[in-house]
Amino acid sequence: MEKDTTAYLKIEFDFNPLDEINKRIFFPNSEIKKITFREKPGFFYRFTFNTNFQYLEEKEDILNEIYIFNSKPIEGDLSEYALLEGDYSINEVPDFKNSYFNAKEEVKKRIQEKTNQISKDLGLNFEKEKDKIEKKFSFETKGFQKELEEITDKLMEFARKGELEKISEQKKLINSIKEKSNFLALEEDKVRAIQLENQKHLLNVENKLKKTTVIRYPIYIFNIDVKTEPLKKSFIINFDPVANDISGLTCESCSNKVKEIFICSSGHATCKKCSIECQSCRKSFCKKCLKNTCEICSRSICKDCSVRCFRCSKLVCKTHTRKDPVSARHYCSSCLKRCERCTGMKDPYSFRVSKKTNAEICEDCFREEMQGKVLKGVFE
Ligand SMILES: [Zn+2]
Ligand SMILES: [Zn+2]
Ligand SMILES: [Zn+2]
Ligand SMILES: [Zn+2]
Ligand SMILES: [Zn+2]
Ligand SMILES: [Zn+2]
């Protein structure tokens, strides 16, 4: 990390944590019996960076304050908190190298637009300067070319007239111009001038960490005991006042984080969406508990209300089932047999053949028939 100065600050909240938690979480079908809390330290960081832009004759400094919370940059403003001198040392602060790196990345993002603008302006400016250089050199080259053309014209004229002395004079002149003009060297000079101009137009950006501010604040951990007769349940809930986040209240059916917890009749914590009534006993259950449906009326039913038919093995609700009082077996309504003598729906396995009519009758009717016979015998 670059050399910087570090400040240690802290936030102290002036609210009552119990009031805050009571405003934020709800137990609609149970009662809070006991609630206690302790604190653990939470931290966030402010990194102050100085960015220096250097280009042409310009020098510009920009300050950026980056707030890092849970390792991520946030739009921060400390003005809403009363900050106090922190009474702790670096040893109590968790390692925040990652926070620093992320802050540095964030600075780069925040200055990107400005960097792009300056680069664009510099690029345009460089093109203009380059144009000027090219024009200047082509003007010089053209100058020499014109001179040479004029001399060549003269040379032709002298040749026509046969003035040999003057011809050799002009030839010397041509050579001296060619030496002076040296087109290749001229081209090299031009390239060099453009390179120089390009270097002048480079943008130099430097980010320096000026200050690190560590801010400590309390995170509250609550122990909450709730009761809904005859069940008891305990929750451990974290309340982070800076993140305004509550964790620890989770629906055991859908795993969603919730603010409102219902206790199912088997003691599971459940959200409102996952809390369902048994359509037979009307008790509320969570999705996990209310898996059964009556195979006759397809209503959702709890474990206590589900009965398996002794004959067909169907799972049925209590209204679609009957317990035979003699055999104590449960039958679904479609498996019960109608007794033609008493018209009652009876255990299909208890039918007997009537000695009088040869018809299949229920056990009760059969017993009656037999008793009648006996009585008849007595009175005859
Ligand atoms: Zn749920
Ligand atoms: Zn039920
Ligand atoms: Zn449940
Ligand atoms: Zn059945
Ligand atoms: Zn049913
Ligand atoms: Zn009967």
C-alpha cells in the first residue's frame, strides 16, 4: 500500500436497538418471550485519493473520496452520522487490503470520463500541430524545387546559346542547392519534429492515496425466543444499521430472507407465502409439512389428518374416511360397502352371508340376525 495517513473513527448510534428490531421484524402467530442482544464491531472505509493529470503545460489535481462497505464501493456520505474519535487500534481492524484495491479501481472508473476528454482534446491538438509541421516542411521542399526548376530553365537556355562557361556555373549552383536541400534529411527532420510534438501531447495520470479513514460501528446480534403454545423457537438475528440489513430470519421452506416469520404447527419458521392451512384441521403449516393431498377431494392435508385406507392404500382426508368401530380399521369412502339391510357404509371385510336371505350383510346386521334367531328360539 502507498504511504498514507490513517484515521480511526467510530459511529455511536443513539437509538435503542430493541426498538429498532421491533420495528423491523414480526412474528404474527407467535409471541416474543425473551429478547437479548450483544454488539460486534462492523467496519467500513473511506479512501481519499489525489489524482494528478499532467499534459502540455497543464497540471491538475482532483480529490476523490471512495467509501468501501463490505469490500464494495458505495455512494457514501458521512454527514448523517456523528463521527467520534475511535478508541481502537489497527490490530482490531480486519485486513482491508482488498477494500483498498477495490477503491483504487473505483477511482480509475470515476476519473475515466475526464481522462477520456483530455485524451480526446490532446489528440485533436496534436493533429493540428502535426499539420503545421507537415505544411512547413512541404513549403521548404517546394521552395528548393522551384529554385531548381528556375536554374534548369536557365541551363537549357544557356545550352541553346552554347554559353559553356555559364553552364558549368549553373551546374555548380544546382549541386549546392541539392546539398542544401537534402530531401532525405529534411524528411527525417520532419519525422523527428512530429515525434517530439507527440511526446508533448502525452497525458500522465497519477493516483495517490492521501488518507485512509477506518470507521467502526456496532452490529447488533439478537437472541429472540418466541412461543406459540405448545411450541418454542429461538432465532439469532443480525442487524447491521449501516447496511440497514437484517439477517437470520429465513423461511425454512423457500430459504428466502424475510421480515415476517410464522411458526408452523410442527415448529418450522416459515414465510407468509409458504405458510398454508391444513384444509382439514385448519391449523397452519409450512410447505414442508403440508405435502399430502387427499386422493379423493385433493385438498392439502397435514400428517395428522392423513389416513391410509386399509383396503386400497389411498391417502385420504378425515372427511373421506371412516373408522370401522368393530375392526378399528380405516377405509376411504369409496372402499366402504353399503349394507343392503341397514343401508350403512361398512367395513367391506366384515360382511357375512345371511342365513335367512343368503345376501351379504354387515357384521352388525348379521349379529342381530343371529341374536334374533336365538331369542326366537327362547320364546318359541
Ligand atoms: Zn417461504
Ligand atoms: Zn390437519
Ligand atoms: Zn412445518
Ligand atoms: Zn380405499
Ligand atoms: Zn378428502
Ligand atoms: Zn347392516
